[in-house]
Amino acid sequence: MRSVRKEYTNGVITIVWQNALCIHSGNCVRGLPAVFDTNASPWINAVGATMEEIVNQVQKCPSGALTCYKNTEVEDTISR
């Protein structure tokens, strides 16, 4: 399988998914279905929840296939 890294953003936070690390535990889908929906395309909807909800759910990924980061451009804008 070819390793794929995909990023999904809502402008404030970016969710990163790496297929080679994913063990398909389903924690993301069960925990935050408004963001993680395997029946949708794309399957990650970064506008489906708040930043806090996304961060909390991503931290529950047992394999590390899901990570996220705050977009620095938005942080810079907010701090001005």
C-alpha cells in the first residue's frame, strides 16, 4: 500500500490523516461522527465540530494516524 498523508482544514485547525498508520479502530468515527464519516467524501469534515472537540478526539487515535495542528496564520491574526 502506498503511504498517503491528507490534510483537512477549517481555517483554524488542520487535521492530518496518514493511511499507513491507521489501524481502523473506529474511535474517530464513533467519537465524533460529525467530523469523521467514512460514508462521506471527503471522510473528514473539519468544520463539523469545534477546535477543542477535534483536538480531544484526535488525541484518542490509538495509532497516531490522526494528528492536528493550529494554523499559524489564524493565530497571528487572533493575537493582533
